[in-house]
Amino acid sequence: MTTAIYPGSFDPLTFGHVDIIERSTRLFDKVIVAILTNPQKAALFTVKERTELMHDILEPRFPNVEIDVFEGLLVDYAKQKKAQVIVRGIRAISDYEYEFQMALMNRRLAPEIETVFMTPAEHYSYLSSRLVKEIAELGGSVSGLVPELVEKRLKQRFKK
Ligand code: PNS
């Protein structure tokens, strides 16, 4: 049984993330989508809000997905969960340098854990949580970029 961790901030979850999750569920027996608790990073949605949203969106659709929260080193969390794989999405070459650095550092810390890079569908290759937040804050439409529930929450959050 292969367990994969898909870690991230997911602030908020986009269709790019959902695409990577869907691909992962076809490759691995269990996929743990792990939200990082990072007190240093200001977030739009609290970890609790993100967890609830992701439960509602992902669990009915993917039976082998589990949503969890983690803090501290990712490799320690992966070991604790007995995961063999870390999944990361790569959209463009610009993502690669940081991801490559992180994958090699994680390998140094835990050589038994393998990082697997996956690419989302090309129409999501320019999509990021940061841009989604900016567009929503400035009143633009994020329809087709994020699940409907996320779109609704963004509208509530930025209601004037
Ligand atoms: O969605 P993000 O913000 O790009 O995710 C980054 C994440 C959560 C994968 C990364 O920040 C992380 O793994 N943080 C946990 C702390 C850690 O293990 N740091 C060492 C990385 S080599």
C-alpha cells in the first residue's frame, strides 16, 4: 500500500490543486492532503476554514483522500504517517528551482521518502492561490479557477 502526502498552504484550494489531487488518487492507494500550519505566514483563511472547505469539496469526490493539518518538518510528518511519497505540483519552469531545492533537502533529511512531481492540465498552468486572492479582492471573477464553494467564500470575505 503506497501512501502519498500532498502538502501545501491551500489558501485557498484551486482547481490546479484539485487536478493534482485527482491524478495522485489514481497513482497511490491513499493520498493525504496536508495543510501546513504556519503562524509566520499571514493567510486569508484560517487552517480550520481551509480544512472544512477541503473536507466538503474533496471527500465526496475522492474516497482515498484524507485531509489533515501538520506543523514542523514535512519529512517528520511523512514518517509519522508512514508515507513513502511526497507529491508536488509543478506548473512552469519557474516553480522548478524552489521545488528541486526542497526535494533534495527533504531527500537529505529522509532518503527513504521520494518526491514525485506532477504537472496539472495546461489550462491550470498559470493558476495560483496568490493570484486568485488578488483577483477576488479586486472584484474580478475567479469562476472556473476554484471550486464553487471556494468562490462563494471568497465573495463573502471580500464583500464590500
Ligand atoms: O503551498 P506551498 O506554500 O508552496 O507549500 C510549501 C510546503 C508546505 C510544502 C513547505 O513550506 C513545507 O514543506 N513546509 C514544512 C517545513 C519543512 O519541512 N521545511 C523544510 C523544507 S526542505
